[in-house]
Amino acid sequence: MTRTVADKRAAFRALHQQGCFVLPNPWDVGSARMLQHLGFAALASTSSGYAWSTGRPDYAVALADVLQHLTSLCEAVDLPVNADFESGFASDPEGVAANVALAVQAGVAGLSIEDRDIEAPVGLYDMAFAVERMRAARAAIDRSGEDVILVARTEGLLHAADAITPAIDRLVAFAAAGADCVYAPGVRDKSHIAAMVRAVAPKPLNVLVMDTRWSVAELADLGVRRISIGGALARAAWAGAWAAAEQIKAGSFEGLAGAIPGRRLNDVFADFA
């Protein structure tokens, strides 16, 4: 049975109330439908994975293309989709608010806004301005009347892995500014994850998998509410294709031996026809 946008948004909201869930990141309609077939409860877009699928680097895709991509993902599956909405594709709060409204219209159940300064890729907006931008995103969602989860991201740990206290301070400020869920990609130490969970409670914490030795159960025990993998699944797919292509270039077709049978893929996608 096809769920409405409102149904998907309500289901996504419920996932944030208790427990822990994995939010895998498809990069196109096919990968989104594969993940629905495998039984995941929700999905998140990946800016890097989508950019690579179009032959561009991360953060080099225009807003119009991203909105079309999000619309396609949301229409293709019965699962809630959380948008990787980068830094809102604007610097000023008014621009962020206008673009968030467009993302809501695309059908997303949630969207994340980063505090990365779009004019300085390795820099962050200062705290006060970043909070102002988050309040603008919150207000835009509220004006829409739609039940869309606002996720606040601070990107500092991706460039300064030991800046835990500043990251926590930003997460707390973003939660107070109206974020429904907070997120500091780059956190690697379990004690730091636990500290983040405590600091932002009762708001849920999202964690990006940075160590493949982690398990869902371990992160759940730390109090993490949701787990995402960013562009890692796309990179795994690229790795398989890259390795097979290198072998073909060298004169061998052995790299194709582990390919999924076409019939199996046809059976999966036939369910969506």
C-alpha cells in the first residue's frame, strides 16, 4: 500500500521517539528502492553519493538539481527520506529559510542543515550566526505546516577531530534553537558519543559511522537514536565497479564473477512497477 507524504512524515517522527534505527543513504532511485526492498525503515540522501553519480565532486551540485533529486527519491519509495541539504544552499538566514521551504515541497520527511560556511569550505559560521540560520530553518518548516524533522549538523569534527567541547556546545545551542535532532559527523570515540547524548537529551542524536567495527547494538547502548553512513555505501559500490573495471583493463573478466544476477535485480524492481 502506497503511503502518503503525511504518512511517511508521521512514521519518521515516530522513529525519533525511542529506540535506535539505521538510516542508509541511497544515491539514486535504484539504490533507494533496493534499500526499501531490504527492509529499512527510512532513508537519507547523500550529497556526495549523488554528486559522484552525476560525475561531479561533493558540494558541486546546484540547488535545482538537488531539489529534483530529492523529489525523485521521495516519489520512488514508500519510506521517509531525510535530505542531506548541505548548508542550505545559502549563507544568509533568509536564503536558508526560502530553500528549506523548497525542500519541504519536495516531499522530504526530514532535512539537515550544516554550519559549514559555504564561502570557506573548511570553516564554520560563528556560533551566533549559525544559530540564527537554524532558527530560520525552523521557522520555515513551521510556516509550511508540515511535520518535517529539522536536523542540525556541526561540521567541526571533520576538520578538528579533538574539538569535542565546541561541537557539543553547538549541538546544545542548535537543539535550543529548534532542531529536532542533532548531529556531529566525525565523532569517533564512544565516550564522546555518550557525552553528546547526555548533553542534548531529550533531543535525539544522529551518529555517522566512522568506524566499521562499531555495531548497531553498541551505538544503541550509548543512547544514539539514529545511525547514518553518508556516502560510504556509494563508495562501496564505486569500489566494486572500480576494481572490476581495472581487471578488465588488465585483460581479465574475473572481477565480474560476484555481480548480482540481472534476474534478481529485475525481480526487486518489478515490485515497484
